[in-house]
Amino acid sequence: MATITVTEQNFEETVSADGITIVDAWAEWCGPCKQFAPTFEKASDNHEDVTFAKLDTEANEQLASALQIQAIPTLMVFRDGILVYREAGALPPAAFEDLIGQVKGLDMDDVRKQVEEQNQAAGNQGETE
């Protein structure tokens, strides 16, 4: 599957879809972004069941700011609309493949339970302050 471009207009719809979406936040002037691009493209060819999306941080400054992207490249991985991984820095091909495998292997019922517990804890913490 070829990579798609995400923008401020389609980002939310793209990452909230069922399945796995991997977003590469990059910029044209970024050397490490350019070095990582072939790894990202190759993975998109190898994993047709995953959506691979590129976010140009220069063309989408408001979105990049809202996502608090402070270093690029930044990888964000969403599964069934839940952010399950976020890290700045380019990954070598083997590490990127390993990450994709780990995300595919996640027990999403367990992940949803953990998110719910975190949300409840955050809500309870707000009540005690």
C-alpha cells in the first residue's frame, strides 16, 4: 500500500479508523526524515493491512503544534483510534518492523481496559485536588 498524506483536514478521520495507522511527522529540510523515508515506504509495501500516513509538519503547522511535535521525525502509531506508540527519531528497518509486529500483536481489549483505567484515575485525581 502506498503512503497517504494526512493534513489538518483528514488527520482525525484517518487515525480514528479501525485498524493500524502509522503516522510519520516530517519536514522537507529534515535530514533524518529523508533517511527514514525509504524504510517507511518499504514497510508500507510489506504491510498492506496497515495505513501508512505522512504528515508534513511545515504545511500543517497548527496540527503539528496541537500534536505537540517538538522533534522530527516523530512516529505515532494508532490502533483502532487509540494512540499506542509515539516517539521522536528515525528507526532502523529491523526496529520499525519489530514495532509493527508488536502493534499487530496487541490485545486491544486489554489496551482499552488500560486506557479506561487511566481515564478513571485521572478523573479521580482531579476530584481530590
